[in-house]
Amino acid sequence: MYIAIVATDKNRIAKFKDFNTKAEADAHIDHCKEFGFDSGFAVEAPKSGSMEYWVVDEKAKTITHDAITETADKATYDALAYSRSRKVEYPSIPEQLDYIYHNGVEKWKTDMILPVKEKYPKGDS
């Protein structure tokens, strides 16, 4: 698969289109030049990583995969799995406030908050 990169932003792909052959991608770049896009180029798509982590070098007309940043971001995301799990498990804020009003802060902590924190402890992924 080839990518016709029509526009970039901060070394990232901003506008592109996929093609089966390099000739098709080059033809698309030529077509786009008619509409004012003058810095496009076609390359073979990287075989790994998310497009979000592909780094464009317009001068060299290449794309590389930033595996180090992708791995670090994934580790950060995975480390916060407990937080995402807790967020969906906690009752809504209005429900929590109503519970505090009727039962007090200590009961709210023991009845509503602690069970969720125990179910999804910090640091478990």
C-alpha cells in the first residue's frame, strides 16, 4: 500500500489518501498540485505502528514509525486502566451528593467510594 501525502502539520500527516500502487499515488499528488498543494509526495506505508506515530520528513520524502513514543504512550495509558475503570463504576455526581446529604461523608466514603477503589486498586492494570 502507498500513501499520497498531500499535507503535513508538525511532521505528522495532515491530509492523505491510500493507493495500491506508487503510480496511482504519484498521479494523485500531481492532480493535487493543480489545486495548490505543492509539497506532496508518495511513499510506501509503514508496516507497523499507528499512523498517529508516523513521523514525516518532507525533505527526505520519508515516513518513519516513532516506536519509542508509541510504546511510552501505551505504557502510560495501561498504567491508568484502574482510573478509567473507576470512572465508569462510580455513581453520578448528583447521586453521590444526594447520598452525602442523606448519609454523611463517612458513609459515602465507605459505601460508595471504597468498594470501587478496592475493586480497581491503583497500580493494577
